[in-house]
Amino acid sequence: MENFLLSLETEFYFITGIYFEGLSGLALGLLFFSLTLFLIRYKSEQRPLVTDTDISNEIGNEKNAKVNLSRSLIEMGQLDEAKRLLEEVLKDNPTEKEKNTIKFLLTKINS
């Protein structure tokens, strides 16, 4: 037990630069260690889990997913597949904004 306490005292001294002896040193070391863990945990809980970005309107919207996928396909040079996806969205009663986006992408494919 004495060797264990001595090794704890030595390690605590190397970490903090403060030398405590015996059981009082062990108690103060545990208190210091517990306080450090508490502060680390408290500080990590302060971070927001949700960012300001709101993507809830695009989650589950198949038309937006197909339009976004077609953009990626155009960039990769897979123009036939992108055109097929855009035509599928056109058949599915898109909004005016979606129609304008699709027309823009189709002109990009055809040029």
C-alpha cells in the first residue's frame, strides 16, 4: 500500500508540480482529479448539438433528391442518367422553382 501511495504521489507531482504526502495527498489528488473531470464534462456539454443549418425541408423529398443526384451525375459526366432522372421529376408535377432548376440543368446537358 505504501508503494502504491508513493507512486501516486510521484505521478501527481509530475503532473501538477505540487507534492502531497500520505492519505491527505491521496484525498486532495482525487478531489483535484474529480474536479478536472467535472470541468471537462461540463465544458463539453456546452456545445450545441444542432447547427443553424436547416435541412428538414429536403429530408424525404424524393424530387429534391433526384435533382441533386442529377447535378452530381452531370458533374461526373453521366449525362444520360442525369437526363432520365430530371425527366422523371418533370412527370411528377414539380413546383415552379423545381421546373426552372430542371430546365436549367437540361439546357446544361444539351449544350
